[in-house]
Amino acid sequence: MYSADTLATLFRHNTWANERLIELCAGLSDDQLDATLLGAFGSISDTLEHIVTAERSYLSRISTGRPYRHPVTAPPLSLAEMLEWARASGDGLVQWAPQVQPGDVVEIDWDGVLRDVPKTILFAQAINHATEHRAQVMTILTQLGIEPPELDSWAYFDEMIQAGDASTA
């Protein structure tokens, strides 16, 4: 069993990490944003967009039972839009954290088979998914000679203390 406060803290950290990485990438050139590495999801910009659209879909499934489907014909999101989406989804996941009960499920089409999946699994997936892809972006940044931001929980906590907001960390 989890504590809602603990889960909310995990999502506040996740949102903070997404924001910091997108903010850093906002200062990159188009060529840098297009950089990728073998084994990564894709380019920096594609990976960041994948993080925020997936997180939006996880929140939609948790809150409405339906996934968010980003139109395939839509133009790529700008970094400003990605930052806005990251904040909105992050805030939504923080708000939903205390509402979801261990037995709450959502029906998901899993390779053609409808399955009831616990909403708590979607919470875990949202955090793991973003962490994995942030690490890929940070590896690409390192290969470009760009120092990635410190996104671990210690850096988050330090920033919250400096902001005088450690109680909500």
C-alpha cells in the first residue's frame, strides 16, 4: 500500500524533472534537438514530445478511462507547449494520486484483448516511462558535450529547500 502523500511527492518530483529537462532543451539549436543515439527512442525533441504525450494519455486513462490520442497529423509540439503539457499532466497526476484506490481499474486494449489494469500500475508506468526517456535525452546531451541537469531526488529536495517549500517535496 502507498501513501497518497508519498505518491504525490513522486509525481511532483517527476513533473519538476520533466520541466528542468525541457527548460534546458529550450536553449538548444534545431540541430541539437534533432540529435539522437542508437538505442534511444528518437531525437531529443521527439523523445520529449513522447514523454509529455504519453503522460497526458496516462492521466486521461486514470481520470476518464480513455487514452488521449495525439493526432498523427498534428504538427510537432513546441518546447513551450511541451512544458505546458508537462505541467498540466504533472499537476493532474498529483491531484489524482490521493483519489485512486488500490482496487480502481481501467479497461485497456492490450494487443487486441481488453484487460482491467489497476490505475496504480498506470501511476507506476508514468514515472518509469518518463525516467527512462529523460535518461535517454540526458545521454544524448552528454554526447553533444552539454551538461545535463541533475534530476535526481536529492537535487529536487535541495531546490525545494532553497525555495522554502520542502514541506511539499
